[in-house]
Amino acid sequence: MKKRLFTPGPTPVPENVMLRMAAPIIHHRNPEFMEILTRIHEDLKYLFRTTQPVVVLSCSGTGGMEATISSLFKQGDKVITVNAGKFGERWGELVRIFTGNCVEEKVAWGSAIQPERLAELLKEHPDAKGVCLTHSETSTGTAADIQTLSALIREQSDALVLVDGITAVGAHEFHFDDWGVDICITGSQKGLMMPPGLALVAVSERAQDIIKGQSMTQYYLSLKHALKAHAGDDTPFTPAVSLVIGLDEALQMIKAEGIEHIWKRHESLANACRQGCNALGMKLFSNSPSFAVTPVWLPEGVKWSAFNKALKNSNGITVAAGQDDYKDKIFRISHLGFYDELDMLTVIGGIERALKEINFPFEIGAGVSAVQKAFLGN
Ligand SMILES: *Cc1c(COP(=O)(O)O)cnc(C)c1O
């Protein structure tokens, strides 16, 4: 049976990326590797739409978040975090550890923070040193309007704009420089079509200045170290050499397709996925849907365990479960990274087969038909 992954990280890795990583290992201080790293540093600027440095850290996405908070802030610094799901919650946990002064704004799961509410928070906390946002909240499949939120923060305060873009970079339109963002993080196993193990962090000029003036509270996950090495197209420690080489290949694919096309492809796949679910009588969870992942309520009477077993064991398809309070209530279909239109027919077709196996009533082919129509027209 063919295995097919539809989870929002790890995501499928293209064959050419895997083949590049399988080549004999090279030393990270030899010219061949330095040449690759120099090219990656350029290409990451293309991906993030920036002229500022984007550093490559050997850790998963959370390591990029931790490096960010620990490098920018000191004990006592007030930081606003928006918690609209699992990953926004993580910003708060990090801020509490490193500054002990977190203003956490909770937003209902499935919704994004509204600009009016953020404006109130900024007014209440003029001394905030940073605002932590999540562009695509993976636990709820919900996208926030980073362009508007960032503009608002820049207008009303001196707080840094920190964006967890881990499932947004490569799925949603994003302009690091033009939108006035100070930090944006992504991880290799999400939109970059890579195995897990790298975090990429873009750092604005004013964030770089602040980092230079802070004393270090972490040695390994330090943006100060990473930026210093980046200036010489180098890394401070032994990088994950094979992953960095795979990243070079993935970035060539991204450039060949073109970032605008990639954003449009994700929007179109997400739209078709939602149409397919609707046509099967399943309700969508988010009121501001992400283009990376589609969360869906499990229909009345459908148990996650039975549905997941039918999907996995009989069809080789892995989707993601719900998290926390929504563990047995929703499931999440990913279309982030290396996916195309036929993949959406496959996943919705697989869901139909699983629903049939567990005797859930629906019209066979209705979901697949809706996906076809979303792509091909009526
Ligand atoms: C996956 C993810 C993370 C965490 O990344 P890890 O690579 O698991 O450390 C953080 N934020 C968002 C939005 C994510 O999707």
C-alpha cells in the first residue's frame, strides 16, 4: 500500500530533495559547502521577501522561537502574545520563561485576533517591547491578517513585530520588509518540503540592533551568534549539513515555481479541500481558514479512532488529529508544501472510502466531484 502524508509537518519531501541529501557527506568548512550556504542565504531572502539576513539554525521551529525570545528580551521586558491555539500558547510559555512579563491575549480557537482588539492592547500596554503573532495557527487551521496587524503595531508603538510563520511561509502571501515585520520564523518540515531539523529566522535591522545590545542568556540557540556567523556566510557551529544541502535543492524548486505562484497554488488547494469537505456534509472549523491546513469537524456519530484507522489501515492516508479540547472533535487535512491538485482528489477520495467503511451515510463521489469542479469549473 502506498503511504500518503497529509499532515501539517512533517510534510512530504520531493524525491530530488531526498536524493541530494543522500549524497556523501561533505565538510562544513570546505568551499563547496560555503558556496551552498551563500546561495541559501540569498534564496531565503527571496522566500521571505526581505533584504535582511535569514539565519539557518539546526533545530526544529520551536528552537527558532526560543532563540528569538531569548535573544531579543531580558528579564522584566513586557511582551504581548496572542494565544489563538497551541502555537500562540507556546509564545506565551517562552516569554514567561525568559522575561517573566507576558501579557497573553486569548482568542477562541478557530478565530484570529481582530485589529481593533490589538489596538486596545497596545493602548493598555504602551511599554510592551514586542508583540508575538502566529500567521497560520496550525492547531486551528486559522490565518491572521499579519499585514494589517503589523501595520497597526508599527503605527501605535515601538514594540517589535514577531511572527511565527512556521506554516505560513510558502503558503500565504508574506512580505517581511514591506509589512514591517521584525522577526519571522519557519521550519524545514513545513512549507519548505524538507525533513524536520532546521529553523529559519529572518531578522530586521532594528531587531539586529537590539540583539547586539543584549547580554546572552543562551549559548547555542542565540541569534547573536547566528547573525555574526551569517555576516560571513557561515554558521557558528556544525550545521545539519545534509539538511542544509536538501534546503538548497528545495529553494531551487521554490524559485523555479515562483513564490507568487506557490501562494496561489496553496489558496487554490485549500479552497478545493474545503469544497470537498462541504460536499460530504462535513462542517469546517475555522472562520478565517489557513491555506496550509484545513480543520474539519468530525461528523456526528463519527469516532476519530475508527475514522483514522479506516483512513490509515485501508487507504494509507495520514491526516492530523485535533489538539487539546478538540482532540476527538476535529481532524486536519494538510496541503502545505509539496502538493498538487490530484493530491486533493486523493485525500478527499480517501476520506470518502474511510467514511464508507465506517458506514457514515453520504453520496459516493460527492466530495471528489466538488474538488474536480473547484479546479476544472462546472
Ligand atoms: C509546527 C509548528 C511549530 C513548532 O515547530 P516544531 O518544528 O515542531 O518545533 C510552531 N508554530 C507553528 C505554527 C507550527 O505549525
